[in-house]
Amino acid sequence: MYCLQGASAANRLLKEFSGKPVRVIVIWEPVLPTDWLSPSTATLKRIADPRAVQFWDKGRLLSHAMGERDKNSIVWDRINVYARGVAWTGSPPPAVWEEGPVVDVIAPARNAIANALN
């Protein structure tokens, strides 16, 4: 449920930046016992903004690319903010800001996004 709250909080954050050139990539991955199936349509609708694209990463490939070594280092439930125009090649680029859990870091994420837009 906590991640679903984070998804709803992220959707509200997107609404605050309505009309701004913000692109959101949402990665759903199996972490909790309730996560072992891909997200339902109802879950995906929690982030309804058309600037968001959502993916199911069953093997947690992105988490591994971002530093997961074992079950205690899974990269999940976080917001990463990247500079404008940054290109993703072989591995994820450095974020200008990153923190989590999502539901707890909406205010600083808002500031990081605003700064990245300037």
C-alpha cells in the first residue's frame, strides 16, 4: 500500500508542474510480497499524467543497474531527478537529486524539479 500512496503523491506532484517540460518514467518492480505480479490497470491509473510512462521490471534490472547487490540494497520507492537533456546510455546517469520513499520526499522533490527546470 505504501508504494501506491507514493504513486498517488507522484501524480499530485506532476499536476503541480502542469504544462512544464517534465517527463516521468515510472518503474514498477517486485519488492514486497504483494508485488509479484505486474501492476493492475487500477494501479497504473494512479499516475494518469500523459507525460508519465510506466514499465514493469520483473527482474529489477534497473535496480541492479542503480546499485542493488542484495535484498537489503534494492533501489525502489524513490524519486530521481535528472538534468534537462541528460542521455541514458549503458547505465543510469548521475541524478541531480534522489531520495525516497516517494511519499515522504514530495516537498524536496518539488524543489529539485523546479531547480532542474531553471
